[in-house]
Amino acid sequence: MRNSMKMASLVLIAAGCCALYLFDDLNGSFDYALPRRAIKVIAMVITGLTIAYATVVFQTITHNKILTPSIMGLDSLYLFLQTLIIFFLGSSHMVAVNKQVNFLISVAIMIIFALLLYRFLFKKGGQQIYFLLLVGIIVGTFFSSISTFFQVLIDPNEFQIVQDRMFASFNNINSDLVWLAVMIVGAVMIYALRFVKYLDVLSLGREMAINLGVPYDSIVKKMLIIVAVFISISTALVGPITFFGLIVANLSYQFFKTYKHRTLISGAIVMSIIALVGGQWVVERVFTFSTTLSVIINFFGGVYFIYLLLKARNAK
């Protein structure tokens, strides 16, 4: 009952943030400003939903609350792809100019990369997840290093385009991309909901889950694929946000204090909407676009990450 009240309060705050962002300082320009703001809000809701869901599931599978799905190297792969496109094809090529084509290519390649990673690394044994994380860190570092190499060689004028894609941005989002992302995320979410009931058991560990009759390896593979799809979509839609999932997932753990993943995931999603929509309102109204939301999130996320590390160290 207490968690229900907490959830209801968060939902009201999220609705208030959305209403504030949509209707604040419209000055009668409903026909022009309101649709543009609505597209941004939908993009932020999709981004918050995918990152929050993926992070909570990923942390449950890995049994580690200071990891995020970006450790698999998908963010680094996205920046690597954007760098290669600009370096070899140029900023005027259709793949670079057409946002729909760029979005579909980026999502497809990131998902294929994740599938290949799972295919080659998933073998029988209890340490498969940790081996996957280790390889993900190495591959992500490799992509970052190669990206930096090409960025040094790239034309300075075109490097500006690559630099813009290094940080998440909700400005000038293509409405076609948003609706495409909504359809994909909606379809995947319907499929993903059938596995939520297993998460409470998966959090007990591999041996316990198997003893309770859960097909552990099969469920984990499917959940990791869903995580890869969600992170790929959010990254290709707005850009990489490294620490965002870490923040909302851990805040949900601390706020609800329950093992039930339906509550934890729902809470993380609502908190992410509050953070993104409210944060974007602050960026636009208070800071007047002098900074970006991703910079603020990564700053506070980095501080929060250090806090979690120190907290875990003191708990030992």
C-alpha cells in the first residue's frame, strides 16, 4: 500500500513535469510550439522507458547495482559508426543526412553486434555473464580508441557533426524517428512483459533460479537481447547517456525498497520521465540552452556512481 502511494505520487509529479514543459510560456503559439514540444516529450518518455527497463533488468541479471548496459560497448559502437559514416562517406551523404536511414542502420548494427557477442560468448558455465561483461569492456574500449583515431584525421568542419552526436540531445528530434521508435519499442515491450515474472526469481541467483524451475540460460539470453534492443534504440534516437540508467535504477531501489521488479521497473521508468522532462525544462528555461541535459545527467551520474562505490566499499 505504501509503495502504491509512492508510485501514485511519482506519476502525478511526472504528469506535472510534462504539463509544465508542454504549456509553459507558449504565448499563444499553440499550432507551432505545442506539436514540437509534444514530440520532445514523447521522445523523452521513450528514452526514459527503454533505459530504465534495460538497466534494472541488466543489473538483476548481473547481480550488480553499479553496472549499466553501456558496459557492453553499445554506446562506443554508436559513436564509432557515426565517426566512420562521416569519415568515409562525408556529411552530405544520404546515410549522414537522412535521419531515418541513419537511425535504422545504427540500430540494426548495434543489435547484430549484441547478438553476435551473445552467440559467441554464451556457453555453459556459471561465469558466462562476467566473461560477457569483460569482453564488452574490452570491445567498448577498442571502439572508443578507433573512433578517437579517425576523429583526429577527420576534417575539422565535419568533426563538428560527429561531436554533436557524442552527446544526447532532445532538440530538433525528427518526428518520423520518434514514431518509428514508438512502434519498435511498443512491439518489443509487449514481448518483454512476459519475462518480468521471472526477474524476481533471477535476482536470487543462477542456482536458486534453476532449482525453482526457471530455464535460466534461455531467459537470460532473451532478456539480454531485449536490453540490447532498448539501449540501441535510445542511443540511436537521442545519443548516449552513460550514467542515466544507473541513477534512476538505484533511486528506484532506495525509494521503494522491494524485491518486486514490476514495482522497481515502473518506478524507474516514472523517475526517468521526471528527470528527463523536468531536466529539459530547466535546460531550456533556466540555462537557456547554454548546456545540454546529457552533460548535467553525466555530471550528477558520475558523482552518484562514486557515492555508490564508496557506499559498497564501506558496507564490506
